[in-house]
Amino acid sequence: MSIAEFIGTRGEPAFRDVEADVLADLLAGEPCILATGGGVVLREGNRVLLRSAGRPIVWLHASADVVRSRLANDPATSVRRPALMGADPLAEVEAALTMREPLYRACADVAFDAGAEPADAIAARIADWLAGWSGAGPGDEAPP
């Protein structure tokens, strides 16, 4: 079942329950690269899990215009990314980013603007940052 179908039939709270369970299971397992959904930070318990796992947390952010453009150009958007507030998913981007930004910032060890450079350049910057990661805590800024 797609995320849109799941939320449509069971509701967003049920989706967030499953999301929290999957996050806990994955964080309890072997270390891996975990790309969470953007809403995983909405629950305080998820933020606590992320921070307590002792793993580096990289926040990839982009402007609302960049996110809208990427969603509009992805033919699977309507199936994979349902509207959360009853509006068009593209219309909700700015409000969602504004609401979630302080939550992302509180969890992240480092932040990179994923709209500023090509994906391979961002990946290289992340790899460089990880090579020097000390586990000091959230709020570190990306190296220049």
C-alpha cells in the first residue's frame, strides 16, 4: 500500500506510529545510512531516539522553491507524498518546512543545503565532514 493510501485509509497518526516503530527497529540494528521521511522529527520520541543513537545526523535542507520544483518534477509525488493538511502537497511545502525547521536543527549534527550544489558535490562534502566527525553534538555547521 502506498503512503498516500495508508494515510487515506488509516490516518496520519497511524502512519506516524508505524514510522516510529520502524525508526526504533532500524536504530536498534546494525549501523547504516538511514534516510528518514521529513516528518520523522515531528514526534519528540523520534527526536530522542535519533539523538540517543550516537550516530551522526546529517540534515539536508533546501528552500521551499527547490523542494516544490523537485516534487513537481517527480511523477510519483502524488502517490508517495500525500497532502498532510488537506491541500495540494506542493502548496504545503513552505508551511511544512517552516514548522519542521527548528526540529531538524535540534536533531542535526550538521546541515547541508542540498539545493546549493549537485548531489555528488553534497555527498563528497558529507563524506569529508563524516571523516572528521567527533560526535560532539547537534548544531555543528557544515564546513565551508
